[in-house]
Amino acid sequence: MPLAKAVIRVENANNLEMLGRVKHLLEYLANIKEVEFVNEIGQCSEEEYVRAQGRGYEICLSKVMDKKLYYEALAREVVRRIQTMRAKANLKVDERIRVYVSTGSDDLLSAIKEFMGYITNEVRATDVIVGNVPANAFAMDWDIEDMRVRIGIERITQ
């Protein structure tokens, strides 16, 4: 799941400068939307943050997830399932597909609609159709965060 924010206090100014140069990598690899390096850490409320301390550092990780972050996490899970299906169907990396999604979950539907561009780009889909999955599509049933979803894919032929 993506995190909204991490605040990291570093005692050594040299470490602070070095970490600042790799901030974008930390955000990407740790899936954190915002990383802030500071000399002094402010108040991290227990309701909103998890706090950890060590020698020369202290970190507060946001544990509050808003709807947008939650939908992003769900969209990533949908992508992961589709990529698994692409592999099982022996599709080549550059082959385009059409994706069908059937679910009764409002959260999954909202995530798919909000992150439609991300999903189509990541799985090389020409489109994602929400509704019944056709019988001729390669289909699988999945549980994503305790929500049932049926995903179907079909190769686009030129």
C-alpha cells in the first residue's frame, strides 16, 4: 500500500545532504508520495503516524490512507492480476489486449475508473471494459482486499 508521507530526522548534516540526493529513489522504491528530511522532527501524533528511532535518525511514517491512495493501491493490485494473466496466456510483452472487469465492489469500480489511464498503460490494454466478461476471453476470478472480481483479457489482433 502506498504511504502519504515520511518525515525523517537525520542528525548528521552530511547524511541529510546525501539523502536529499536520493529522495526520489526512496519515494519510488518505498512507494511513499512525499519524503521530507529534517534536522528536527515535529510532533507525530500516534493517530496519524508510526514512529521509529535509531542511532542518528528518527522516522515518522503516515498511517492514514485517504480514498485516493486506497484506490491507487487497488488499481495496482488489478494491474498485478492482469500481468499474471498475461503471463499465463503466453502473451508477448508488446502485444496489446482488451481487458474486461466484472465486480460488485464500488471501491474496485471507483479505483478502476480513477486510474484507468494507469491500468491501460501498465498492461498495454487498448481499453478496459467494465461489465460482463465475454465467454471467449481468458478469464480468472480474484480476491482483492476481500473483494471479488472477475477479470478477462483477450489479445487484440491487427
